[in-house]
Amino acid sequence: MSPLVGTLLCDRYRLDAQIGTGGMSTVFRAFDVVLERPVAVKLMHREIADDEQQLERFRREARHVAQFSHPHVVNVIDAGEDGGRPFIILEYVEGETLKDRIRRCGRLPVDEAIAYAIEIARALSAAHGRGIVHRDIKPQNVLIDEEGSAKVTDFGIARTVHDEGLTAEGRVLGTTDYVSPEQALGHAVNGQSDIYSLGIVLFEMLTGDVPFHGENQVAVAMKHVREDLPDLQVRRPEVSASLAAVLDHMTAKDLGVRYPDADTLVGDLEDALAIETARAGRATGEATAVLRTLPGTARRRVPLRVRWHVPVAVLVLTVAAVGGALVLLLGEAAERAERGTGAPRAQAPAGTEHVSVRRTSAGDFDPLGDDQEHPSELPRAVDRSPSTVWSTETYRDGTLTKGGVGIYLDADPGVEATSILIDTPTAGWEAEIYAADGDVPPDSLDGWERVGGGTVRRERHRFELEAPDAHRYWLVWITELPPGEQRVEIAELTLYAPKR
């Protein structure tokens, strides 16, 4: 056990257990005694804290990740120093690394591997959009939380495209099992290098092994420079030609052939997931959640029985085979318990309790626009994390010119909600609350019943609802942005209903 366990940093963060260590720092599971929540603490080794170059790299990690919040990035919460030792406070993720999962399970189901690649690529897209290149994408730096979602961590050697000196040409950083050819040669890198490394991670998820082995790290790095990857379809025959083509473009040594950016890659991976799901007729693991976030063009490729709720569709087929309707009801109840988002931070009003919903329960509602409003961010609105948000699109003139946009919760099979709590970092906006029923949410506002609304005046605002009957869908319809703001952000939506 580390002698630092039990230490209280800055009279706030109590180190409870060591959970990892590296050349620059040690990571502890800790407890924030002020906000009473678990966190992760990355504490720089004392012996290198006086090295200005290492110290700047450590501080740069905090600055880089603090620039943005994303559901598939381990978020920075705080940073500081205690007794001359710098530390970073990170979101605590209970679970395992993607590397651990591959070691434990071997090759992953095809659709699950694609789903993780999509989540990682979405995180890279957010980082690259802010000029940040990770430079060390590998399964050891991807955490899989208790609900199966991937989160990228360890931006310790990340740089912006404007950085000089610390990561200049001629210096190779990163892990050679996943290193891009240009990085292996010590050349300057950009987001395409992360795309190559993600391609190697996808290859490992699909085959259970990295593509190249050698006597030492230099030998492996040179294989990335000189040798083609082993044929994916030989290693995994059930993989489609379309997915193999995506991998070829991700790992092309010629930068003119490799995907130019993560956004383009995400689109092709989403199509590949839809195609693989359609071929299999089912989805597994994290693919069931990612399918709900696909854009309409990709989602339409997925069979209808899979598109809305994969586990239930599988159960229906099982029930039909054995003739036991009770199995379906028990299966749905078990799934609700497994996929629940946990208890909210706010105390329920007297006589009520919070409504547990699945992590995939949030949906975007944009009938007056392009039918999409940041679908990849939807899980943030029900993840019980105040540091992650779903946001509307950015409206440059500060006006919702299309009349409104919304986010809804699917409280399947229905609930008599008495209030809804909205956590938002951008108070001062107008919202109307609607309810509806049916197998799918209404595609226009005419199909919804208004049950409340008004001005969201506080960062934690509760609307009382006038809905005497149970409803399945609950919509927050945003009609005006906060004064001086160009978008609305929602950290959490919580429904409350009478205690049972």
C-alpha cells in the first residue's frame, strides 16, 4: 500500500487507494470531502516535480482536458499543488480499461468493437476540434465504465497544433504497439496520427491481438512504418468488406489516403455499425446504446426490430419460441435495473421519489430543423455527472430562429411525473414541458400535451407538472436562449413521481 494513502490534499481530497502508476505520476482513488463524492487524483512524482519540462507537460494535460467536456473523455475537475507536489483531480470512473477487457474476453463482438471505436472517435473529434492531439491512443488509455461506455483518458503527452519545443519533430512519444508511421519516424503529427492509433486499437478489439510483434519497441515501430497490417478478414472472417475498408483507411501509411479528420471517420464507423447490426440481426453490449445515437441516415439501415430496443427484440423472439410471456416482463424489469442511472444529487420533494431511467433514455427533438440536436451528447443528460452536458446547437445571433428545440426522456412504460428537475450551467432560458405516449415519440409538437414550463431561473430549477395521468415521454422544449448566450446546456434531467 502506498504510504500516501490516507493523505488529505489541500484539506479536501483524501487519498483512499492507489489504482495506477506511471513514469510521471501515481493515480489514486480519492474522496472529495467538500462535495462528498469519489474522484481520481493524479499526483506527480516528487522526484520529477522540479523538472520544468515534465512539470509543464503535467500542467498541460490539465489545461487541455479542462478546455472541453465530453461524455467519452475523463473530465478534469480541478488542479493544484500540495507541499510542492502538483496534482490533477479527475472524474472517477469505476470499471476497467479497454486493454483489461480485451485480455479478459479476447476478441470482442464485431458490433461492440465498432461501438467503442465510435465513442473514442467522437472524443477525438472533440479534442481535435480544439486543436488537441492525444498522441497516445491505446486501449490502456480507454476506460470502460460500469455501464459499458468508453472514456478516453491520459492526455499527458497531448499537444496542441500550436505547441513548440516540448514535442518538437525528432522526438518519438507514445506506445509503439499503436504508434503511427509518422510518429515512429519522429515527424510532426496531427489528428491523423490519433486516427491511425485508433485503427490499431480497433484491429486489436476485433482480433484479440496487436498487428505487429518484434524483439523490441524499435522493431515494432519500424513495422508500422514499413509493413502492411495483416488481413483483417483472414483473422476475423465474419467481418464485412465495408468494415475492413474503414480499417484500411484508418491505418493507411499515406496521409493522403488516411481519413483526413475524426468527423469523417465517425460517419463511416456509424455506417459500418448499422451494416454489421443489420447482417447479424441483433446487437450486443455497448452497441445497443450507440445505435440509439446514430444519425437518421445510418439508423435507417438497422432492422426495425433492432432499431428501437435491441435487448427487448431478442427477448421477444425468445418468448415466442418458448411461449412464456412472463419471461418478457421479467427481462424488461431486469434491463431497467441494469441500465438505471442511479440516484440523483438533489433530494426528492416530500412524498416523491426520482424516476430511474435507462442511460439510453434521452432523445433529441428537432422537428423544425434537421431532426438532430447533438445526439452523441444525449447520455450526458442522464449520467448523474454535473461535469458533463448536452447542449443545443450554437445560434450565433442568440436567437432560436426555428422556434424551438428540445430533449426528451423515455420513462418506458410510463410514469405519473409530478415534477422535473433541470440542472443547467446556463440559467435564464425559457422552456415548456410536454408529455406524450406511444411506441415512438411524436414527430411534431402537435402530438405532445403541455404540462408545465416557464423561465429556468436557477442552475437547479424544478418545474411542477400538471399531468394527472401516466405518460411515457417527457419533453423539455426550449423556446428562448439565455440573455447574451448562443446555446443552452443541460447537465441533468430528473423526473419525480409519487412514492410507491
